[in-house]
Amino acid sequence: MISEHPHTIIGGRWSIYGLPIRGGMSVLFPAVDGAGTKAMIKFSKVDADESMRARFEAEGRALLAAPNPNTVRLIDSGMDVHPQASSRAPVPYLVLEHVDGVTLDERMRQTGPMGWDEAAGIAVGVLNGLRHLHAAGIIHRDLCPRNIMISPDGHATIIDLGIALSPSSSPRLTEVGSVIGKWRYMSPEQMDACPVDPRTDLYSLAVVLFELLSGRHPFPVGDSPATMRAKQSPDWSAIFQSFPGSAAVGQLLITALSPHPEDRYPTAASMSDAVLHVASFGGTATQAIASDTATTLREAGPGPQGTRVLPTDVAHTRVEAPLAVPTASAIELVSDENRAVFDRAVTAARERIDRHAAVFQATIRGALEERFRRDIRRSLPPTIALGVIVAIIAFLITWGMP
């Protein structure tokens, strides 16, 4: 029990036992109940204004609307005295499940860039959480490494919906011209205070994924106008200079980081499909994007269903994906809810193998046939001449003798 708290029992059940964790608009207290269940009690800041309190209440509604394995679970809620307030007036609080592990931000600081398999597993988990939120009409708007928890076994959980938009959000929270969130991870339309839809969350996740793989941000940071200009007119050759991922991963990121929402993946499910498709071929087993290849990325054009297609020399010459069906370790990265999606990726991998085998056989057969015809053409004139000479000699021997 922390004696500095004037009020340490919340809702007659939860006992605060640790120091508070302060966020931008709220504060979290670790707590436990009589049965030993750990949780995090979330209050808005003591000095929160009306809009902050409205967002706080909207977060509780959002968590109730879209429960899923990749979003923090709301255990309880109610009204009680704020542990840090001098006033005894009750205020709303949320009781969130305790999530073991560290934030993705801490994970990146501890170990640096990660490989594709690990990053893809995290991305698929976050996309599963976003899929449920978006299906409930909720847009997160603040997806970043600090708002994603990673458990010891690699499970990803979205933990903060503090500025999420939902169908029940008040007009004040959806007003055009209001910019809230973290500049580094915002989509261009969110930075420009324009209306947003679920594709803004997919953009933010793509920025996170780029950082996970490379250890650096894809755009300039610090000066928000410079960041805005870089996001609106991305220089792909500079962005992918020395990028450690494959060209296939680069294509995925170019699609998700498009400055135009209509050119991005249309849904979290379609982006998850794309991640799994790349994972099925081994995202880091292919040749990395070299500077000469990266210069052609700016020419990427729109493809079907929200995808973007790289030029032929990038998409085929530079991609050397191994022709192999996904391994058991890759399958373990996929949650049960994404099993069907992953099965489709496996089927696609097998079909790709069959196509490559057929093309290879046809190519070899054609090459052999062409070589045979070429050899015939080369040898035919001498053969005919020799035959004519032999025929003349035979004629002379047969008819020319007296």
C-alpha cells in the first residue's frame, strides 16, 4: 500500500499497491483485489478539462464495444475519489486488465531493430486488434510503440484508446481542425486536421513496422512542418536507403505509407493478408533493397484493391523469394483468428511453387528445342553439299566409266 495516496481503495475492491504511471491525459495505478487479480486503474488527470474527461469516458465505451485478444480488456468501471486529488468528489475510473511484458517502445530501446518474423507477428496481432475496433466503428488515432504492449511470448496488445473516435463520440471529439496524437506516427490527413477513417491507423502501424525493422523513423522528426512535407511527398529512394528488409517488404510499406488513403490497404484484414503473404516467403531471406533499386521505388503505381505494384525490375529481378512453404515457427506467429488467412497464404505459396516449376520446365524445354533447331540449321548446309558431291561421284562412277 502506498501511504502517499489519500485514497487507496477504489470501488471498495481494488487496492492500489504501486506508484502511478502518468500519461498525456490520464494516470494509471497498479492495483489488486482480494482474489489476487492484478489490474491497472485508470483515472483522467486531476486537472483534466471537460474535453479530456469526455475522451476518457469515450475510451471506456470503445473498450466495451470491441473486446478482442489484441486489445486491453476492460474489467470494471465506476466512480470514486481520485487518489491524487484533494477534492473528495467522485470521478470516473476504468479498471483495465494487467498485461505482462513491456511496451513496444521499451522493447525497441532494449534490443534495437528486429527481424521480419518477429515484426510480422507483432503487426498481425495489432492488425487483429484494429480489425475488431474498426468493425465497431472505432478509429484509434494514436497508434505508436508506447501504446502497444508485448508479452514475453511476443503477443501484442493495444493498451490505450484515449483519443479513439467511435460512433458515440461527441461532436467536440470529431471536430475537423483539431489535431491530437503523436506527429511522428500520424497520417498526412490526420496531421492536416482532415476527417480520418480506419486507413489512418494502418498508416501509423506502417510507420511502427518500418521502425521495428530498421531502427529509424522513415520521415524527418522534430520539425512538424518538415515531417508533414515529407509524408505528403515521400522520397522513397531516401526512405529505403540501406533498408534491411526485402523488396517485397518495401512494397508492402510503400502501399501502407501512401500519402493518399485510397492507395493504402483498405482494411486491417487486407493489410494482415499482405503481411502474412510476405511472411510466407520469408521477409528477410530475400535480397535487401539496394540504393540502385530504391531509386525506382518512386515509380510505384497503383495496383488492384488498394495495393501498389513496384516496377518489373524491382518486383521480379530484385525479389529472390525462396520457394518454400511456411515453416511451423512461422505458423506459430499467427493467432487462431488469423488461421484461415494464413492457410490462404500457404495455399498461395504452394500455387506459386507450382507456377514457378511449370515456368521453369517450359523454359528448359523451349531452350532445348531452340538449341536443337539452331544446331540443325547450322549443320544442314554442309550436309546437303556433302550429299550432292557424293551423288555426283556416284553418278560418274556408275555412268561415266567406258
